[in-house]
Amino acid sequence: MNVPISADLPGNQTVVVAVDGTSGSGKSSTCRAVADRLGLRYLDTGAQYRAITWWMLTQDVDVHDAAAVAAAADTAVLESGTDPLNPTITVDGTDVSVQIRSDEVNAAVSPVSTVPEVRSRLVALQREIIGSGGIVVEGRDIGSVVWPDAEVKIYLTADPNARAVRRALEAGGADVAATQESLLARDKIDSGRAVAPLTMADGALRVDSTHLTLDEVVDMVVGLVTERV
Ligand code: DC
């Protein structure tokens, strides 16, 4: 199914589409494609948590010491480029889009993300970037905390094996079992943390992508946005 859509929908300039969900559920591919089709900007908030984590690792901050992470939370300058065809992330002016996908960052990002000082800094930055809207934003707490007034809220998930297979393919054929273990470990911390846990926001539509193609999920989200704006 291909939903015909034009990039100049009334309301497109201000709409906020919040897509939350588990690691590897297809959020990034979905959000980028939806933003591209609708002429919207795109923000990957996970990349911001990864970038601040990468910076902490390079500064030898002990990522399991919440006080040390909190003390360092304000130092690095993060910038996110919001073109869905070429999203970028820099730390102090250096492009870190490749480095933030490393195993070291995968292992450290959830503990860093549990620290309230990190979250409050990044939530403020995310709200500034969202500004007057016209954007698709992906993360864990977008519909619940960052932008509860988003016109469209999606909670995207898929079964753990499907998610691990996708992530392992993205990583150039990494081991599926090890990838699944790392995804589940992150899910557990992300869902169990005290501040802004991964949860389905009020008013969100739950989409299980296990048996759907990317195009089917994109069509569904594009359809929802066109209905609401
Ligand atoms: O979407 P991702 O897998 O790249 O996110 C990496 C980590 O960042 C994830 O394990 C939890 C954290 N995160 C978060 O706490 N809140 C967000 N809005 C986005 C990501």
C-alpha cells in the first residue's frame, strides 16, 4: 500500500511525531523515511545519549559512577543535524556518527542515560531543537516526557529475535545471539530506570513491526500523520 502524500500538508510545519520504543524495533529507519516523505525534520535522541556517552568514555569518566557522570553532564557541546537524509551528530565539533555505534558505547549508554542530570540536559536540548515543530523525533520518552503534546505518538516494538536479526545485519553481520543479549540488557535498564523509563505514552498507538516490512510501518505512520494534521 502506498499512501499518496504531499510535502505541503497544512499543519506540516508544526506537527510533532513522537516515536518511542525498544532498541532495534526499526525506529530510525521508520522515522527517517516518514520525515523524508512528509518534508519534516528528523531527530534521533538516542544518538545524543550515545554521543554524550562516547564523550564520557573518551574523558575516562566512570560511567557506573552516577556522581561522576552527573558532574560531567554539562561539559560537551552536542549538535544534531536534522536532515532525514543526512542526520549528523557532533561533539565539540567532531562528527561521531560512526563512533557512537561501537560495542563500548552500546554497553555504557544505558547506565549514562539513567543519570537525571544527563536527561535534563538532553531533554532541554531536544525541546530547543523541536522548537515550533515540523519534526519526527525518536527515542524512549518523547511522547511521555519530552513532548507530551505531540500530535502523533507511536510506540514501536518487535519481538527480541527480530530486533536482534535487524541490528546484527545493520552491524554488518554481527552475532545474533550476542546482539540479542545486548539489546535485552539495554531494554531492562531503559524500562526499569527511575527517571523517564521506556513506557508507552498516554495516547500512543502500539505498532508491532515483527511481521511488517519497513514500507508497511512507514505507510501506517504517514497515514496517521495525514489524518491528524
Ligand atoms: O535508540 P538507541 O538504541 O540508539 O538509544 C541508545 C540508548 O539511549 C538507549 O539504550 C537508551 C537511551 N535513550 C534514552 O534513554 N532516551 C531516549 N529518548 C533515547 C535513548
